[in-house]
Amino acid sequence: MASNKVFEYTGPGVATLTVPERATITNMGAELGATTSVFPSDEKTKEFLTAQDRAEAYAPLAADADAVYDQVVQVDLSTLEPLVACPHSPDAVKKVSELEGMPIHQVAIGSCTNSSWLDMMKVAAILKGKTVADNVEMVIAPGSRHGAEHAGRQRRPGGYAGRRRPYPGMGCGPCIGMGQSPCTDGVSPADLQPELQRTLRHRQRPGCTCSARKPRQISAIEGVLANPLGKVELPDIEWPQAFKVNDNAVVAPAPEGEDVEVIKGPNIKPFPLAKPLKDTVEGKALIVVEGQHHHGPHHALRRPASALPLQHPLSGGLLPDAL
């Protein structure tokens, strides 16, 4: 559907989405096969940058009024209901109502998508005063230290009731099977990238189901895949006028020409240097794929555990909707 295309999101619904919510949608454009995805820069953008003490960086951006598109897809937001993408492809979508009551073993919240401060506030609001079911492990991975600290200052993480709710580091992890994988044949509703489904398939974890937003929290409480419609009403969560920006973990670049020793443990390996690519590369094609296929950022590379020490320094918590 989206190969070699650029997705531009417009319409009245766009004005209701915060910048992190827009980032989640554009992040999932990779799963569509899109070249890139864009939203307009509007008052929501200005509001976000102002809270980050970056108001001077704001500039309004939008498509020309007479812009012509190759294709227009209209979505009636009033008709949408919670969905789950079943193993092992983001195409295998079903309504939550069709699978309601299915036993689950883990709930994964956050990581690269739906992991902003606002998402953490919604999780806390839903779980406040509740307890995670005994048969469920809940994993919460804020998308950034910035968002996690701001939530902590508001004492909201205390609302994550229940037990067995580890907090992995802010960065890549569950999506690529680098920790927090569910049990063998386990069912894990998550809002991580659909890449998690394929990764777990490669690692003999076939029973993973991905969903989005409120179904996860309600499922964690009930111990089965649950439909949130009619069960929960979110309170109004106001976007803060200002985030406390803490950059004390950001190290400024060393002066030009200065030799710098990068201190790292034995589990982190230097990236192997390669030779420059030739003008032409020849080789034997092992497979030719035809038709509609979606390949995420981790799909083509079936990396063994030995490759993880090379990836970690690169991923390093650089998540697209972390704030």
C-alpha cells in the first residue's frame, strides 16, 4: 500500500493530536513501507516546543491549498474501535472484541511508541487504585529519561499498581527481543512496534499479540485480553506549560582535534570497519519477494545474540516519540 510513498496526515482530527501522538503514527509509517510520514506544524507544535523551552524553533508548515496527491485515504475517526495485530504481521489485524477473554501472560507498555509523558499519565490514571492480575507481568518502558523524570516529579509512577512490573532502560529492548521477552507461547499485548511480533517469531515466541492504548491496561488488570470500550474514561490530562529540561546527561562535543577515550565495558564492541562500496555489487539472489509485504527496520536482519553489542551503542535510547 505504501511502498515508495510519502504519507501526509491532514484533516480536523490532526488538530486534536499532540506531537508525541503524531510521532507514534509517523513511526508506524515504517511498518506500512512508507518512505516517510509528515504532519503539519501548527499550534500543537508550538505548544510542544514552548513547553520544551524551544519556542524560537517553531515555524508554521503546511501543504499548499492547491496541492495534488496521488491518492487520498479518508478515515472516519468516529467509527474506529480498538484493534490488535496478531502474530506475526501488522497486517493480521482483528478487533479486540473478536478476541476478548483470551488469557494473557504479559503486558508491555512503552518503548519506542506510545511511551511519552502523556502516555505514562494515561497509564497511571487507568491503573490508579487497581492491581495487576496475578497471572500477568507488566513491563513499563518510558521512551526517555526526560519523560520519566517529569512523570516522577508528579508522583504518577506510584499509580502503576500491582506487582511484577519491571522498568527496563529507556531505549530499544523488548521490540528486538533484547530483554523482557514473554514466556514461550505466551500472549503479550503491547504497544511496541509490530516488529516485536516478528522478532519473537524468530526467537521461538509465537504467541505474541500487539495492541494499542487502553486495551493493555485493562487487560493487565483483568488478566485476559479485554475491550476497554465502556470500561474506562480517561480524565482530562493537561499538557504542561513547561517541562523541566535536564540535560546533565548530555556531554558536549570535545574540542576539534582532541583525542577522546570512549570508556565502555567488555559487552560493548567497536563497530567493524568496512571497505568502501564499489560502483557495482554482484552476487547470487537467494530470494525474490513479490506482492504486498511489509518489512520493518529489524525484519531483514536475522541477527544472532552476538550482534546485539554492536546495535546497543547505536540505538542508545534515540526513540522517535520519546518526549
